[in-house]
Amino acid sequence: MNLVECVRQAGVVGAGGGGFPTHVKLAAAADTVIANGAECEPLLHKDAAVMEHEAALVVRGILLAMEEVGARDGFVGIKAKNADAVEAVRAAASGTAVRVRLLGDYYPAGDEYDLVHEVTGRLIPPGGIPLAVGVVVCNVETFANVARAADGQPVTHKTLTIAGAVAGPVTLRVPLGTSLRDCITAAGGATVADPVLCVGGMLMGQTTDDLDRPVTKTTGGAIVLPRDHRVIARKLTPAPVQAAIGKSACDQCRYCTEYCPRFLLGYAVEPHQVMRSLAFTATGAEHWNEWAALCCSCGLCTLFACPEDLFPKEACDQSKAAMRSAGLAWSGPMTVKPHPMRDGRRVPIKALVKRLSIGQYEHDAPLQARAIPPRRLVLALRQGAGVAARPAVRRGDRVAAGQLLADVIGKELGSALHAPVAAIVAEVADQHLILDPA
């Protein structure tokens, strides 16, 4: 069995949050493979922990991927500040074709467009993907899973950081389907009475007060914050209110655009123009423009750049959704030239932490080897990009650890799902399975 099929059967998807099925990337041809270990979201440490403790797996996964896609160059992008991870990866890569590329401590260093340019000097065409310039990019944890898949081990566990308002910030490796409530308990519990979670990070993650939300293959971490925290209050503002505020208060200062990392890299992304479009809705017909089409939704414009605390990122998100619904593809300029002030306008993580008012939560989150006692696991049938997997088990079935629970059919885009532990199938629903550990 070739690597592509091993990875497909193991259900490997992008572990950094995107969740794109990895076997599709490995079926392509490329001259360069990049492991993304930038981890630019504040307070998250899971990628650093993976590189520090599983460096050999990461490097092996990169080498396997390089062989599969025909690449001659392999890189691991790591922030220089993560000295232990850098040392571990360099030791594991010694004598191989894999090299470490040190990155600065800025946000969003993990954006694929930015990372590919930093490592290779190439610029991805507007609206394109790394493969358009001969590069395959995956998260470092994804490459560890590729190495496991080559040994016949499916994806059944996830590494994630629990940080913020908890007694002891920690990085854990837990069975898929574990509730975030149990993960927070493993971090000593929340230290605030009414916690709200930023799942996947404060800038690009999802905000929820559902502590029973299950861990999936794309859960990189959860930041626990009090409900009255400034960032939480902003994120919980209803979309119509966000738009109304922007329509009445945006003075077109351009700060959102001038700090935009995609704009600074040379792409036609101008959030202030999208904010301007909010004023063109007097007729009742929503109007958006293409200046949002290449936005990476990093959130920097909303949570750092805007001096009036408006919502340009959210306006861009709505604009992109409307354009997708209308079937509109990018039709703007295809030439890309980095802005001459790009390096000087990068946002340091320290400045971002201060702006987000999370300095009090800046602590190490070391990887804990202790396991969370297995309890009821809720496994989403859709664990990444594509369609939901089709159940291959029925209620009452007894399953072994690693056994196939659900799969996609034929060439459908999606990923297979496997049992994290020996268990009994308690429920088979349209969107999830529930397992009770045996």
C-alpha cells in the first residue's frame, strides 16, 4: 500500500485547524515540503510541544511526504524563541534533507502565504494554494500523524493546549471526542465563574460557552476567558450590530488595511474598502466587493489595528460568504509585489498580547504525559474539510481501539474516523457517534 492510501485510511487531516484531508496533498507533485510549526496564536503551545517531544516522528513524516511528492527540499518553520523545539528538530533532522527555518515572533507567521514566502521566496498566486508554486504545507502534528499512518496507526488522539483563566495551563494529548470540560479539569479547572472559550485561538478561533464541546482532529487548543473580557465581549457582539456600528462609525482611516499581512505581502486585500461597502446598503440589497476575497481571516484588523474597535474582519468574512454564495471568483489583479514597509509593520506577539489584554495569562503550558480517564466520547462524523463520514458501526457494537467507525465513499473529500479506545457504540446520529469506553 502506498503512502497516499495509508494516510487516507488513517484519516489524517490538517491538524493545525484547517482540516484538509492530507492524502489529497500527498497525491500531488511538488519540489518543496514545509512543516508549519509557526504557531502564531497567543497562549497556544501545542505545536512547540509536538516538535519538542515528537521531533523524530515529525521529521520522518516530512521525509515520507517528500518522497511521495518528489520533493528535494524539506523545511520546518519554527519561531526562534522556541529554543527547545528548535534543538529537538535539528537533532532529529541531522543527516537528512530536512532543514530548520527560523521565524520571527510576529503574527500571523503561520499563514501559508506568509510562510511559503519566508521559506522559499515564492509568492502564491492570488486565490491559489501552495501547490501552485510547487510547495506542500502541513502542520507539524499532521506530519507526525503521517509517520504514524505509515505504520498502520490511524488518527485517534489530538494534542491541544488549555490556557487562559485556568489554574494550571497545560498541553495534553487526549482521545478524540473528549469534552473540553474534561480538558479544563485536567488544567486545574477554570478560575472564573462564567468561562467562555476561544477554541483554536483568540484571533482565528471560534467563541463558545459550551464546555462540553468535543475535541476533534482540528482542535489546537482552547483559551478560557471571563465573559466580561474585552475580547469576548467583542466576539459575542451580534453580526447585525457589528455591521451597524461599522456603517455609522468607520472613518476610513485605513489602519485595518495598512496592518493587513496579506496587503503587506502584496495582495489586493483592503478591509477599509470592505467597511466602506457597509454604507451601500440603503436600498436593502447587500453589496460587497472583492477587496475581501483574498483575506485570510487572521483577525488582526479587528482586534489590533482598528482604533475605533470596529469589525473589519467580520465584514470581510460576510463579504467572502456572500461572494461564495453568488459563485463569484477572484477577478482582480494577479501580480503580487510585497509592500516596502512590510517588515516594519509586522505585529510582534508582545504587542498583540498587550492589545488583547491577556498578559496575565502568559504562562508556559507544558505537555503532561498523564492521561485523562476515558469517559463518554462524542465523535463528530465530519472532522475536517469535506463531507461527513458514513457510519460503519451500529448502536450496541463493541469496537476495539483503532477500529474503523466511519468512512467516506469513493473519491468523496473527507476523512475516515476510528475508535480512540475500546468502547461500546452508544449512539449513531446524523452528525456524530457516541462511544462509552468498555
